[in-house]
Amino acid sequence: MAQPRLRPDIDIESTAALSADFLLEGLRAAAEPTRLRLLALCARAELTVSDLMQIVGQSQPRVSRHLKLLCEAGLLVRVREGTWAYYRLAQTGPGAQLGETLTGLVPDADPLFALDAERLDAIKRGRAEAAAAYFRRNAAEWHKLRALHADPREVERKLLSLLPPDGIGDLLDIGTGTGRILDLYGPGVGHAMGIDQSREMLAVARVNLENRGLSNCAVRQADMYQLPLNGASVDAAILHMVLHYAERPGEVLAEAARVLRPGGRLLVVDFTPHKELDLLKEHAHRWPGFANEEITGWCSAAGLTVSTVDSLSGTPLTVGFWLAQKPPALQSIQGNRP
């Protein structure tokens, strides 16, 4: 049986075959004009009740009721982010199978659905403008930091060579920021999720993913010390330039190890020890880089074995790479005894 996949509401969904009862319930839920419109819209983007009210021109109680029925039928998933909640088409399991089939049958040329698409595009443009404004306000500091270490393109090439996307069913990007790692890995993995505590960063990431058409990727507001995932639920996890913000790096690595499946891999990308103390004073860094023995020690305590250590030199910062793995599941030896 296939491994369960990471679903965008940060829960593990059953991969049971589409049953007749489920099919009938899903068809009943979608067999209403407004609900079919909502389903088609949520197949195109993650949307709030407010977004959907603007598009379909209906009241909050009415839209919320329709969304509740679609979620109960397994066609949509709902994810809370602070005071907001986002809805999107289910990405895995029978709900995804039925939802993709139904939305694939919606005629693009239908005047009502075409108008919905135009209004959705206007909402996306508004999001993009807000994200661009946030980026402009912070771009100077980001560019200043990037200039201190190795070329980011070289860092990304090294990252992809150490942890190729091929064969990764479910990827978790911890501290996703603007979603660059999801952008990098999204085309090659089955499903990917990025978590971050900053709603502003997540807004930028959401726009980037929409622009790239990466519907297999999602972002969620969450804490790296308490990942809202079941244990043994992802194939690989990445901590890219995140660990130096952590008060307790060992706990972050232990939590990442918890959600890895047996044989799963964790790639840590961060600075090696440095003397740029302004990064601690002005940019909220908690650690002036990490020594190999620190990362390997924390990984060992979390039950991970570091298999590869590498680095890229910059001026004055060097970027380190640590690839660790969770032990594979023990194979049954029954029947192999002489």
C-alpha cells in the first residue's frame, strides 16, 4: 500500500479507495451551483471566506455554510492561520481524486465561471501588490545579508546535489520565509509544505507559489518547536538559514526528526562559526554560526546520523551543509533463519 501523503491541512489523510458512499456524499455536496463555484475557485488558489464573498457576491453565513459542507464531504480542506482560515481543494486521498475530476469538468467558457476567474485574478493581483510592498520594505536588509555569504545560486546548487528532489514524496520546509525552497523543490517532489511564523512572509510565499503554478505546495503558519504533523509523516525536511534564529536548536532538530519517516533525511543549511556580531544585535540571530560537532551532536541526540558535511566559503560568512538520516525501519527476519 502506498505511503500516506502530507495533506495541506497538516494532517495525514487516509489513502483508502474511493468508496461508493464517499462518492455519493461528495457528489451531493458539489451538486449545488454556488458550491460548485466555490470548489472550482479553491482548486485555483487558497482563499479565505472574505475572498470568496467578494467573488461570488454572497453573505458570510451563506458562504461559510457552503464551505462547511464541502469540507465535511472531504472535497476541501480548511487551515487556520492566526485569525484567518484558508480553504483549498484536497490534495491527496479520495477527496482530491473526486475534487480534481469535478473541477476538471467545469467549462471555462461558462460566463459565470469565467467571471469568477476574473474576480479571482483581481484578488491575486492585490495579494501580489501587498507582497511586493512588504518585500520592498525589507529588501535592503535581505540583500545586505546575502552579500555576506556565498552566491545564493551556488548554495542552491549544492543543496540540490546533496538532497535531490527525485524520489521525495513529501517534503517539509521548516522556516520557509518567502517559499524559495518550495519553489526550488516543488516541480520535483510529490507534495511539499512550508511552515513559518510570519504571516507577512507566508503572504509573499503564497503569491510566489501561485505565480509558479505549484499546486502541490502549501504554506502554513506554525512553530518549528511544535510541528503540527503526525510522527513519521514526511520523507525529507530542510532547515535553510533558520537554525541560527532558534533559542534551542537541539529541540528544533529533535522535532524535525520526529516527523521524518524511517530512512527520511534532514538537510541543515546554515552558517559555520563567525564573528559578525552585528547579525546578533541587529538581525535577531541567536547563534554566531554552528560548528560541525554541535550539529552532529544534536542530530545524534535526536536519533539521526549525519552522513555528509560540506561548506561554501564567502566573505566573511561560510555556509555549512549537514545531511542527516533517520535509521531505516528494521526488516523482519522471520523466515530467513536456517
